[in-house]
Amino acid sequence: MKQLLLLLTALVVSSAAMADTNISGYINVERFDIEGSEPFYDQHHMNIMLQHETDQFKFFTEIEFEHSAKFKAKEGADGDSEGSTDGDAGAGSDAESELDGGRGAVIVERAWIDWTLHKYVTLRSGLMLNNTLYLQNHYPSIINNISRPQIVKKIFDAELEGFRLYGEAKGVIYEYWQGRGSQNPADDTYNKGVSNGFALGYAGMAMNGDLDYSVKYLSGTYSVADNSTTSTSTTDVADDTSTGIELTLNWKNVGLWVEKGDRKSHKTSGATEADRTGIYATLSYAIELDNGREIVPFYMHDSYKDDSKHDTDVVKSAYGFSYRPVPNFSFKMEYQATAAYDDNTGTEQDKSHQWATGLVYFYN
């Protein structure tokens, strides 16, 4: 932990010394009141983002402190603490720290370099999020809803550790990516196999600029390697294929997002065959108030099915609003109803409700 904080401090100090390096980030705190459970608070994110760019290159990294990460000194072999839990381990101490009870996390969310090869072609290499609609816009300072749609990270793997070739020309959006294979619970398969895919879309404007829209199709393949703890082979035992369709429409103050995805596991060499499918859509209307204030009521539909876990369709409906007294601060409130339906009969099996509120501050 000490090394991480020293590295973080060095990054911030060195970045501050460069006039053309941007430091930004956000923090959000949420409260959930779920039917049948005690209400709880979650200091969800505190993120620091650094970006430095030249004419041809751009560097970006995002460090995330998630769920109020708490650390304690790691215990030694004799059961005694290697350092005091309050962080005062004494001058010159090499005491190490670990998460207290697995609470929270400190991670490098993204770290990549962009190389502009041509005005229509850019090569990105490093650790990045997948290029689906929600993950590229998932920041709580951008989206209006609090609850995350079910298909996020379940159709296309959340992370891409590899490269992405992308660009836009006359409204046509394209990209091709390749990286390590799908993450597997067995540690020995982490870097086995590969993932690759492409996306093709179009973005434009109409109605004298009152309407802007985009549509995109995505397809990806994820190899899942032999998860035997004794095998050193990288032979694939299954290939998951993912497809998705995205649509955004913004007409004056009305906004519409739609994202649909499917993932199929092709059974080979004894692997489990399973299908996942889901769709979510958000409809919003921005009401402009005086002095730059804004309130955005919204509705979200969210349905998801995973054959490998259950024979039910889970459908969520959420209503709420996001209030921005200033552009970089939001207060959110959301009500969500969740229902599970039998996949064969369509009979409702379970239903629950929850309320959520959140505060978000974004700085740059």
C-alpha cells in the first residue's frame, strides 16, 4: 500500500509540473434501501485520472479507490502484525498492508497510450474498458441512473488488455481489437487464449442539427483455455461469441439509449454450453432551469437472462431523476422494481423493490 501511495503521489506531483497534463476525477456516494434488507451507504468511487498528450500521442490512466477501501497491516508468520493498523508503522518500516476483510479495492482501471497514425486511424495499446455504450459512458457524472444495467460486463468482457485500432471517417465509426483471452477463475488460465472483435457504426445529425444519433454493431470472440491446474497447454476448450447492437438518439431535450447483447458459449471438449442475452434502454428529458441548473427525469428498462444460472428472465424497471445545480455536481434519486419470470411459463416468481440516492462530484 505504501508503494502504491508513493507512486500515486509521484504521478500527481510530476503531472502538476507539466502545464499540458490534465488531472481530473470524481467521487460518488450512494445510499440503498432494498426491500427486506437494512439500508446502507456506499462510498462507491473516488477516481483520479491523468492525461497527457502531444500532437501524435496521448497517455491516459485512471486509478480507482472503490467501495471505501480500508487497509490494515499484514500479519507475520507468528501471527503478530507487521505494522500498526493505524498506518504508523515507524520510521523506515517496510511493513506491508492488505485489504481489511476484503473491503473495497484500489485498482488501475485504465492505462493506455494512443498513437495517431492518420486523421482517420488511431492505435490504442494497454489496459482499457470495452467499447460498449454503457461502459464508455458509465461515469456517474454522465449517466442519470444509479443502478447498473445487468448486461454490463456479462456480454462483452469488461476489460481489454491488448490493442484497439479505431477511427471515424465521414460519420462511419470502426474499430478492431485483440487482447488476452477471457478471464477464468483458475489462475493458470489468466493469460491463455485470445479475444478479438470488431465494431462498425455510423453517427450523424439531422433536422437542422436538432437530432444527433448513432448506431453501432459489435462482435467479439473470447477463447477460454484449458483450466486444468496441471495442464500447461493453451488449447482452447470453448469459444464464447458476443454480439451487440447500440442506438443513441438525442432530439432537443429528449435522450434515448438502447443496448442489446447476446453471448453464446460453443461447447467443445466438455465445456459448459450457455447463452446469455439482455437489453436495456433509458429514456430521459432534460429540463433546463435558471442559472444553468438542470433536472433530468428518466426511465430505464433492463432485462437479462443467463441460461447457465437459472431458467428465469430478470426484468428491472427504474424511474428517477438527476438534478445538477452546477454542471459538475449531481444529486440523484431512483426507484427500481425487479421481477423474475419463469422462462417456460412466463409466470412471475419473485418481485422486489429498492430506493437509491446518490451524490456525485466531478473535478478537472
